[in-house]
Amino acid sequence: MRRFTASLTQIGRVPAPARLAAGVGGAVGLALLAAACGSGSSSSAASPAAPASSAPVSAAGGSGGTVISTASSAAGTVLTDGAGRAVYLWVKDTGSTSACSGACAGAWPPVTGTGTVTAARGAKASDLGTTTRSDGTKQVTYDGHPLYYFSGDSGPGTATGQGSDSFGAKWWLVTPSGSDVTAAVSSFTAGGS
């Protein structure tokens, strides 16, 4: 009992800022360890940082619905959302079922369907659809492929996720025919044909 009392007395001698720093440092360390252990994914490329919010991103257009459009790139015409952001498919998905959740969906947020899903500028309305994700949200599909954003893209006109193999499979831009674009593309011009 005396040894325990002595330890408590010594803790009281440590300055309050040092005790606070040790507590915060320990909490941050535990959070990082839990995140690393809980992801359950492997990658041969560096995984991108998760966005501040992992809530699904919507491809809402001016009418309040989701718009899938096109843009011109060095590899040809690619799909974008109504605001000109790149959309990707993941080769690990099976049919219209998304295999990307948790940390994967934080880095690769699903394109969610709000209102009516419409096609513009060469995207085919007949290829648009939605699938229900495990969390109940509606994810936009094109030619049967669930569509995603990449959290590392800085905004419209960028495609820095192209060719990534994070979370164990390739991520590709999509053509208006529904095929994956395997050529190198890092930027594009919105409003393609």
C-alpha cells in the first residue's frame, strides 16, 4: 500500500501541462492503433488520407437530382458528376454490389443518388442506375458499376486517383460506354462530348 501511495504522490509532482500532454499523446496513439488495426485492408500503394467527413458525397446537379456528365481527357471522354468531379469504378466490385466500405469508403466516397439520376453531355441515361449500399444509402451505378469519388482529388478537372490500387484493386475512370479507362490521366476538361 505504501508503494502505491508513493506513486500517487509522485504523480502530483509532475506539472499539469506534462500530465495533459501524456494523456493526449496516449489517446492519439490508441486512436491511430485502432484505425490501423480496424481497416482490414492491404495495399501495395499508399492509401490516401480520409476526408474530414466520410459522409457520402452527392453528385447533385442544379435540379436537385444527381447528374452524371462527361469531360475530355488525354485518354478520351470520361464520366464526371454534374459539377465536373471525376468518378471512378473499382475492379473489386462484383456486379452492381459495392465492396468498398469503412476506411475504403472514407478514401473513395460513393457517388450517392439524390432525387432523379440523369445523364448529360454524352453519358447514357439507359446505363444509369442505383444500388443500395450496406448502410442503406443509394449509390449511383453506370453500366452496372458502382461509382466513386476519390478524396485526394482537389476538385473538378482532377483525376489523381486514376490507376490507384489502394484497398487491393485498381480504380479507373469510366468511359460513356461503361468501360474502364486504363491510360494515365491526371486532369481533364469538363464538358466533353
